Amino acid sequence: QVQLVESGGGLVQPGGSLRLSCAASGSIFSRYAAGWYRQAPGKQRELVAAITSGRITNYADSVKGRFTISRDNAKNTVYLQMNSLKSEDTAVYYCNLGGSAMGYWGLGTLVTVSS
């Protein structure tokens, strides 16, 4: 069983930055794609960014140029660097390993962008 633990969320002013981390247990991390999703109040969960085992990345249009996903297979960790944050980025951010349909999920970390 794989466990994912997110960290790094919090309150930040518009224009600020945060770096989310997601640490995975077990030995399968390097073999699977990893991703960050978010869910804002009253909205469906949406993909923010994903990275394959070969480090090919994909971003939602709303975060392109502002967010960067990366992974460190030696540390079983995936990161999301978030810059130029906007109020509409406020959401619970979830880490995923292995895809949204059959993969593993973390419990989420809250990001609030507000002045």
C-alpha cells in the first residue's frame, strides 16, 4: 500500500509563491506518473500538473508559466512550485500517483491566496 503525504500549503498573498511537496512511501514511486490536482469550494477536482516517469510534464492552461512540477525519485517526492499566485488558485491541492482512475491519493493540503 502506498501512502502519499502532502505538505507546504498555507496562506499567501496574491503574487506570492509556495512550494508543495508530496512524499510517497514504498518502492513504486519512480515507475509511475505523478500529479497535482486541486479542488476549490463548489467545484470539481481538476488536474493542475502532471509528470511522467520519464519527466514529461503537462499543465492546466490556467497555471502554465506560473507553476512547475518536478520529481526526485531518490526521495520518492514530487513537488509543485507555485509562483505569481492568484486568488483563483485557492483550493485543496491533492497529490496523485498512478493516475486519477486507479492511482493513489494524498489527503490534500490547503492553499489560500488572499490579502
